[in-house]
Amino acid sequence: MASSSPARKAGSNASAGATRKPAGQAAHEVRIIGGQWKRTKLPVADRPGLRPTPDRVRETLFNWLGQDLSGWEVVDAFAGTGALGLEAASRGAARVLLVEQEGAQADALRAVVTRLQGAEAVKVERGNAISVLQRLAPASCDLVLLDPPFDAGLYDKALAAAAPALRADGWLYLESPAAWTDESLAPFGLCVRRHLKAGAVHAHLLQRGSATPAP
């Protein structure tokens, strides 16, 4: 769930010629799909670069990961609306860090977390995603969620910063406008375990190590 991009990404719900709402005003909503907060609405502001991960992709991701994430340490590095990280928290993750650089969006995330019951495990931090990833302790995360702005050129930096933070059996979710291969991920010590294309979005579930089948 990316935000703070200088230009709107592919897959935006804004259509050409449509009347635009003032920046920051809620344009539509997405819903948490599963767990304790299932069907909870999350506002999606009409803000450049804010592109919610499609429902189908989120549902598939958490089918891959499993519905029970009890005890997991999760970082949503480009949180945007927080839909990815909050899906993890809804399924029992022990700690979820939502990182958002845009001040107004970070405030919106805090408001959402405040109104959720039992959201003590969720922390919102306003900051630079790459810097936050770089400061994470090695092998400290069960799941890192990376959905940077498609046109911001952050993929290499984000992958390089996130990979060391993964536990040996941890997972990294990567959303992008093009498919990543084991060859392109090799410099980061990562490989593809699952891949889905949905419209303009490529969703990848990655792990550390070589390209061998997941158990």
C-alpha cells in the first residue's frame, strides 16, 4: 500500500476527466478481509501515489501465508492506508509497524488504529521506509511488506534494506508493476516462492535463500 509518490501510480482509481476531490479527502474505502477486524472499512484518501493493494491480491497473499499469524513480527514499510499491515494484525500478529512518510497519511493511520479494538500491537511511525528498514535488527522479522510507489525507483534500496531483517524462515511480500525473477533477486539473497499477476500488479512472496520449492 504505497503513498508519497510524486506521481499517481498505475492502477489508480481516478479516471481521466473525472471530478477530483480536494487532496486528502477520502475518495473511497477498502475493507479488511479477514481476522478479528474483518469487514472493517479503511479510508482511502484521494492523494497522489496512494494505491490500495487490490482485494484479490490481499486475499491471495494471506491464503499463501495462512490465516493465523499469531506471534509474528511484521513491518509494513510503505503503509499508505495500512491495509496490508492491518490485515496481518487482524490475523494475530504480535507486533506490526506501519511506516508512512506523508504526515497527513500517518495521522490518518493513527486515527484508524485508535478506533480499532485490540490494536495495541500496531504502531504507526512517520518516517522514511528505507531508513526504518535499515535500522531493523538482523533476522528480527517474520514478514516484511514492500509496496513502494511504482515510479519512485525504490525497489533495489528497499529489497537491500529489508532482506537482512528477515528471519531464516521469514517472508517478504513485494508488489510491483513488473515481475521479479530469481535471477533479478539473487543480488539481495532472495528468491520467489509465489507469484500472482492481477491487472497492473505483480504480487510476489519471497524468502531468503536459493530458488528451491517451498516446503
